[in-house]
Amino acid sequence: GRLEVLGSGGYTIYAGFEKAGGIKPGSVVEIAGVEVGRVKSIKLDNYQALLELVINEGIKIQSDAIASVKTKGLIGEKYVQITPGGSEKILAGGGKIRETESAIDIEELISKYVFGKV
């Protein structure tokens, strides 16, 4: 097979977002500010952005974890933040994070603020 750029070891999970908001293949996946994986691919699935995430071997993600699209700094890079859940159940390879939060659209936020719609 092709040499895996992301290094050997690691498993794939999925997360569906209403808006991928600037996430691209190679974007970082973090838990508590620590890099735990990378975004491998993004495709449209049922009018949602389906992200394929490769998580480092040995990192366990609960089935009720939350994945959010965040930005480093104000105009920084986008990344996926995973907030651990409390479940005893761990996502296996091929599993899907059910709870997701799409990117906060800064332009949308600013226009709401400017036009007083908050």
C-alpha cells in the first residue's frame, strides 16, 4: 500500500458538521490543546460535511465526546477540538462522533452585531 503520511498507527473516526468552516485535510485534531490526530479527508454527505479523522494510536475517545470546529487566534488556522465525554463506551475505528458544533461564522456574528440582531 501507499506510505501513510500520517505515520503508522492510528485509527479513523468520523464527524459530521453542518459547516466545515475552513477545515481542510491536514488540519489538526486536538484534545485539551494537545494534538491527537489530523483531518484526513472531507466529503459532502447528506448535505453535511463529513470529516474523516485519523486519531493517534492509544488515544481513546468516548462515544459521547463533542467535536467542534475552532480557530486559532482571530484569523488563525481552523482545527477540530474534541471535548471528552463521560461515557464508558469508547469509539472504535470507523465510529462516528454524534455531537458536533460547527464553526462559528465570524462574518455572520459581526453582521448580526452590526445590525443589532443578537
